[in-house]
Amino acid sequence: MDLKELDGILARYPEPESTIISILHEVQSVCHYLPEEALRQLASKTGVPVTRLYSIATFYHFFSLTPKGRHQVHVCLGTACHVKGSERVLTEIERELGAREGETTPDMRFSIGAVRCVGACSLAPVMVVDNQTYGKMTPKNAKEALKKYE
Ligand code: FES
């Protein structure tokens, strides 16, 4: 992330201390994770200690300190989805993309994760790609759904 991008983000937040989580969201949406250098620059420009930025980044599951793929694929392993076969969906996605849960594909296209209930149990088993929820997944249609992100 270059300084101009960070300055552009900070210009939208006149009170950075009270909006630091929103700022971190924006940094992550640009970089797909929170690079160390961006956190250091952010600390120096806002006066928020870098240790606090790291605390926030590690506390909230939606922040990542390691590079993530352009698309986030999450398979729900909550009870309703588990009962309906979400493990098989996850296994097929891992096989198709060549990365395991918690990993990012070598081409940085996808990161794969598991979640515990996204509140759409009636659609079980559920897969979420970025902000799009896919219900009634089978290993086959999960694989098909991911094709549109290629
Ligand atoms: S258990 Fe998967 S959406 Fe609720």
C-alpha cells in the first residue's frame, strides 16, 4: 500500500482514534490483509500505538495479518450444515482449489475458511464467497459456483 492510498483513506476519517476499525477495514480491503508496513504508517499518522493496532487486528477474526486471496471462500461447519454434508463440500473445494482450510491458493485467488453458522441454517449446507451466500450446496454445485470467480 502506498502512502497516497493510506492518506486517501485517512482523509475520510477526521477522528481516526474513534474510527480505527473502519480504517483497518479499508486498508484490508485494498491490500486483502493488514501488512506490517501499513500498520506502522497508520500508527505514525494517527498516533494510535502500533501495539493497539495489532491487538485489534488479532482480536477480530475478520482481520488478517497474512496475505489473503482475492476471494474469501467460507464453508459453514455449524451443526445444521454439518448434518447436511458440509464437510464433503469443504473437502471438494480444497481438492478443486489445491489448498486446505485456513490456506490461500498459490495464485492468491482464493482463501478457504470454515465458519460456525452464518444464520442461514434453512439453506444448509451453506458456502459464502466474499459477501454472497450459496445454499443447498453439494460438492458439485459448490465447484460450479466457484467457476464464476475465475
Ligand atoms: S449451521 Fe450453517 S448456516 Fe447455520
